[in-house]
Amino acid sequence: MRRTDRLFELIQKFRGGRLRRGKDLAEELGVSLRTLYRDIDTLTASGIPIEGERGVGYLLRDPIFLPPLNLPLRNLKPCSSGLPWAARPRMLSWPTLRTCCLRKSVRSCLIP
């Protein structure tokens, strides 16, 4: 798993609102405890409100909300027509599908 995917997954695990032990998180993510601690340090340095300490556990102090993604109509139609295809089971792995969607749809929205 790439580091950016792992950091995103770590944030998702913290969203449950309960205290999470580092050992358990490292096991779930398939990384060493040292790597997990580095990832948590990276997230807190970037402004994610994680509280806790090594050996005790961590939790997300405040909820995190991502801003809505506003797409122009010219990009919204292709995205919405592709959703049924993307929802089919086992067509593509999530990282592959996400990468394709980001490259083809979102980037076309951001670049004039």
C-alpha cells in the first residue's frame, strides 16, 4: 500500500471516534509500529487533530469534514454515467479505479 493511501486509510480508521491503540492500527494497516508512529506524526504535523501518546492510544479530537467537490456540468455527466459501471463488483480494484477517475475527471475540472 502506498504511503498516501495508508495515511488516508489511517484517517478513516480514526473517524470512528474511539480510542485506537497503535499496535492494533499497525496490524490492521500491515505496517510496523514505528511506521505507524511516523504516519501519525505526519498527520498531526499537517493539522489533523489527533491526540494521544505511544503506548496508550490515539483518537481524533475533532471531526474532519472534506469540502464538497463542485464539478462543472461538462464533467458531471461523464462522472454520473460512469458510476453504474464503477459500482459493478470486482471490475477494478479501488486504487486503480480512483487513480483513473482522478486523472481523467478531476484533473480536467481543475485545468482550464
